[in-house]
Amino acid sequence: MKKTAVTALLIVLLLLSLGANAFLFSEKSKGQIAMENEIEMRRQRDSIEQELLRVEDSLNALVQNYQNENATLISKVEMLEGDNNPRVIQAYKEIYRLRRQLAGGVSKTSTNSMGKPGAPGNLNDLRKQLEEAKKRVAELMAQIAQMTNEKNQMMLELDSTKENNQMLSAENYDLKDRLERGARPQFGALLTTGLITKKGAREASTSAKSLEKLMITFDILENPLVTSVVEEQIVIRIIDPNGGVLSTTNKSLQDKSTVVSLTETIQFDGALQKVKWYFPQKGTLEGRLGKGQYTCELWTRGLLRQKNTFELN
């Protein structure tokens, strides 16, 4: 009898336990479903928020492009750009309104009146709000696309204007450059003659052993393009048969390409000038030169203008 009573009691306790577990499981399932619904709503809300950010970024980029355009079309661009554009203002307002709507909708679904998550009515309302928000985002993107197309059309007109201006600027620059280059001194043939002194008079010679000086002559040609006095630095380099440059400085370890024989500055007013210089200006070359072919170069503005060669024996 006692054994039967104990068995019955155990059966009753087991049934009560199963009932309690079933109730708890049912309540847990409802809570889990509500939580999953809320998570899904939040995910959709975040997705639309990202869309709104992209719309806002596109709008900001569009406005920035408008503000950077050339002044030649600024009157047209002002119709679309910045704070005074009604379509831009309306688009920003719609973005902010949708953000507030999304934020408010999700907060309302977080708890119901009993403090439990997931009121089904609120979730349905939020789904409708999300669908409406998606449609408004699509409309905003269409507006952005339309304004972008209008801006691009204006930019095509602007590019055409810029291209024409650039062509005119290039032609003007080319003409100006030609005039500037033409208004510089132009040089005639360069001649180099060796000199010695006989009976108190200088005469030409090709004797390397007895040569005293080199006479360098050239013409600065008449140039009607020169309308005011021009200063021009002229560099003379005399190169010996071994490739060395004759110089009066003779600095050790000096780069050969920087060594010069003479440097003079002339004043040129456009009229023909005949130039005669001597090297060295002081002293003599007697006994310093060897036999062979020499080269004399005339440089201005870093460019070789004239050159001639001569033989000493």
C-alpha cells in the first residue's frame, strides 16, 4: 500500500514538472520570437540608415561639385547648388525626417505595455514604415540622379568653353613666346684668330709656340623686334685639343663643363653691333699652347649659339 502511494505521488510530481517545463518553454518561445522580430526590425532599420547615409553623401558630393565649377556658368549652377536650392533643402529634410521616424519606430517596439518585448502591432507598423522609407529613399536617389544629369550637362557646356579658352591661351602663349625669343640678340659668324707682335704691331699667326693672344670677333645682328635695350650675358669657351677649357682662373678640381674663358655682358638696342674681344684680357699665352685643333664656343642663356674651329701648328 505504501509502495503504491509513493508511486502515485511520484507520477503526480512528474506530471506537474512536465507541465511547468512546457509552460516555461512556451513562454520562452514567445519571447524568443519577439526578440528575433525586434532584431530583424533593427537590422532593416540599420540597412535603411546606411542607404540614407549614401544618399546624404551623394547629395554632399553633388553640392561640392556645383560649388567648384567655373565662374562662366556660375549663374546656372547657382540654381542647383548650396543652401538656396529648394530641391536640395527638401532632400535633406526628408533624410532627417526618415531618421527620426526609424529611430522612434524601433524604440516603440522594444517593449510593450506589460514590459515584455515584441508587441506584434508595433512590429507591423514598423514594417509599413520601413517599406515607406525604402520608397522615399528610392525617390531621393532619383532626384539626386536627375540633378546630377543636369549638372553634367552644364559641365559639358563648361568643358567646351574651357577648351576654346585653352586653345586661345595656347595660341597667345605661342605667339608671345615667339616674340620674346625673336626679341633677343642674334649672332653672326664667330671667328677666332691667333695674334703675335712683330715690330710693335699685332698680326695674325697660327704658331702655337709664339702665340700671344686670341682675337674673338662676331656680329650681333640687327633685330627690329628689339624695341628697348636688352642686357645679354655672353660666355666664351675656348677648348684645347685635349678637351680642356682655356681659362685664366685655373681652379683645381673644377668641373670642366663649368669652366669658361670669357664672360661679358652686352647692351643691345636692336642695331647691328660688331664685337671684338681678346683672350686673355691681361697677360699673354706665349708658350702655353700646344699644336692641334681648337674650338671656340659662344653661349647665351645656357644655349650654344655659335662655334668655330682653328688650327695651331
